[in-house]
Amino acid sequence: MSRVRRSVWSEGPGWNETLIWYAKAVGVMTQRPVTERTSWRFLAGMHGYHEGHWRALGVLKPEETLPGGTELDMFWSKCQHGSWYFLPWHRGYLSAFEQIVLSAVVEAGGPQDWALPYWNYSSTAEPNARKVHPAFTAPNMPDGTPNPLYTRFRFGNSEAGEVILSDLDVDLGALSDSVYSRGWNTAGGFGGGGSATSHNAGQAGSLERTPHGNVHTAVGGAAELPGLGEVPGFMSLFETAGLDPLFWLHHANIDRLWEVWLKRDQKHRNPDDARWLGGPMDRPFVMPRPDGSEWHFASAEMVATDAPLLNYVYDDVSDPLVVTAGLTEGLVPPAHQGEVEAVDTQLIGTNGTEIRLGAGGATTEVAVDEQVLRRASEQMTEGPEAAAAAGAFFLTLESIRGLNNVAIYQVEVDYGAAGGELPSGEARAMILGSFSTFGLGEASALAEGNDGMTLTFDITKLVQRMGFDTEPNLDRLRVSIVPRSAARGIEPPTIGRVNIYQDTP
Ligand SMILES: [Cu+2]
């Protein structure tokens, strides 16, 4: 029988057995030397590390040294982001972590079937869903001893230092993406663009963008600390994220959403590309086992959670998206968001210039191929087959660069500068979603030849609205990037290009 991962809120706001044993195991693991493969800090370093930063925050004591060169090279700073390996790498990482925690739990006399809980912040059934579970914010355990699940480097995104997750931060629009990957070196799709290997490249999938990135930033935040200046919270940086015990519950939920996506639609499939299945291409992923030995694996070994190697299932992988009939929905054939396969991708619009996200964000005009938009939007009113032939439309924010890793922005788009409404009553403006700059510093490191971060938003629904508009203005789109929470005093990010693409079958 596979072990069952359950929602952290499933037994209410108090301490429960799962959390008490998690805390005890974390307590044991944090006492282990950083050089030990099963220690708390060794496991965190596998995601990322920065020696100076770790020392400044007291994660490393002055007398402690990091693991040796070969050990560091084999295991540390290996997290996969901005890539189609984001999901399989993190699944293996979580599983290695879970098995090491389980082993510590069992050694201390705990249950043999202990499994990592997950934080389902998007739940509409659980009233506390968006709050950090109190077991992670209480400085002490029920018996009065210090709580290993608590950290002071979790600053939140409000002035009061609380974690406030908005509708946009926990939006599950990613589950509507019909393809795992839109192509090689192409951002978007549910799981990210094809790449050889990627610690910090920029072809993020929609799940990695939201809720993944948003929750990292909203939980971690940043704060001014005496003698240290502006310090990002643990969850705000690749280099410290794994040090926060809450990180693992966040990623368990992201891992669960991968299962939800596969299950909610028969057409949703993992890549069958040998480069994904057998990847990464340069060398296999490697994780430590509870006995300290090495475990090598490829993505193909990560597709079934109940396989003996992983041995877990989720208590709930039901479809959380309620189908709501929008105002035009009754009129429009069901052209689902991004429902296009075997794609041919054409650039049909660009703003042609770099933009800088100042304190108020930025607005830019994107010139688009009016003929293409007109034809496609009309096709989308003609019936399912014509709509499918029209394809899907994407807006991309390309080569985003900067040092600010803790900002969250909302992306809005409108067409038809005259304003007004469609005959259906819907607006010509649309909020496409949001993104956080989690990982931006890493993706912008010029020395490593990175091209910044690229993010993709599906605008097929907006194009569909144009088809029902009696007076559409289709030669340009106005795109606004509006800050929702931004780190203070850090140079604003830049966006290299805002482009519009059409994917056709
Ligand atoms: Cu993450």
C-alpha cells in the first residue's frame, strides 16, 4: 500500500500526529552536520545555496565548512526551473526528502506510513486554506520546546509581515493548459519548455509561474534586518527555499496539481519525447537515500507516484475547476484555452522595445497583425471546428531581467483603445493573471549566458471576444504590468520584449 499525502488542513488548525512527527524529524535532521547527505541543510543545499548568505543568516556557523568539491558538484544547486524538468526533478527531490524524514520518524518511534502533507492554498472548501498552518508559525511545540517548523525568515508579503494570498496568486488557470510543453525552448504549456537541463533557464510552464512562483514570493517576502539590510525570506530565493519547512508542503501541492492536471482531461499527457523521458540529457538526476547512498533517475521514473520507488498517492486529485458559464459562453463554441496540439508557432505581434517596470509598473503598445487576428477571431464564432483551426494565442513577456526576486505583478491587456464594452457586456480589457519574480536573479545572471525569464499567458479567450465585438480595434493591444507587491529599494526589472504568438495545429 502506498503512503497517503494529505492536506495540512485536513485535521484542522491544531497540531496533529503528522505535523508533530514532521517537526520531530526536522529537529533531528537540523542537528546533523551539513556535510551529511541526510541532514536538513544538505537537502536544502541540493535546491540551491549561497555560502556568504548562509553564513550571514547564521545557517552556517563560523567553524562549519561546506561539503567537499565532488560532493557539492554531484548534489548541490541542482533545482530545475524554467524547464520541462521542473516537475520531475522536484518530484524526485520531494520523494528523497520524504523518505529521509520517514526514516527519522520511524527511528524515533513514529508511524511507518508517515507521508508529507501538502498545502492546498487554492481550496475553496477549506476556509483557512490560504493561511499558513499554525503549526508553522508557533515558536513552540505543544510541550513547550522550540518548534523546528518555525522560522523567523518567513516575512510574508504584507506590511504586517503576514502571508496574504490573493485569488490571482493561487489561480489554477494552469490546469486548463492542454499541452505539457509548447515546444523546444518555448515558454508556456503546463509543465514548461523543452531544454537540455536547467538550473535557472527561462522557459517556465504555467504551473511553475502560478501558483508556484507567487506562493514562494508571498511566503518568503523580504524584510529590513539590523546589520543585514534588506533580506529576502528563505522561500524567496532558490538558495534558501529548502531551509523553510513549509517549502516542502508547497511543493507537495505543486506535485499534486501535476496529478490533478493529468487526471482532469484524457487529452492531458506527459511528454513522450525521449529527451524528456530519458532526461536530463547531460547527466541523470541524483538524490541521496536514507542510508546515504545515491539514487540516480530520469524523468520517466517519475511519472507514477505509486511505483515502489516513490510509493505515495494523494488523498484528493479531484478537479477543482468549476465550469462557469461566462456571458459569451452560451454563444461561443467550446474553444478551450490553448487547446492545440502539434503546434506551428507564428509571431504575430511585438512591442519592439524593452520596457522598465518602475514603481507604477509599465504599459506598452503591442502592434499586431490585424488580418490574422480578424480572421481567427471570426473563425472562433463559427463553430468548434473553425475555432480549433484558428488555434491558440499567447502573450509572452520575454527576457525579463533584474535582481528583484520578491515582486509580484498583475498582467492586464485590452484592445480597442476607444474603450466601451462588447454587445455581450464583457469588457475589452482582461486580467491575464499574475507572476512573481521568484528566480529572476538566477535567470538574469549574465555570466552564465542566461537570457532572463520568459513567461507566457494564454489570450485565446480575448481573441474569441474580439470575434463577437461589433467594433474591434485589432491593430494593437495595450499591455499593462501592474505591481501588486514589490521589494523596496531594489532596481526595477526590465522586460526585453512583449510578443504575441499564434499556435496552429
Ligand atoms: Cu519552488
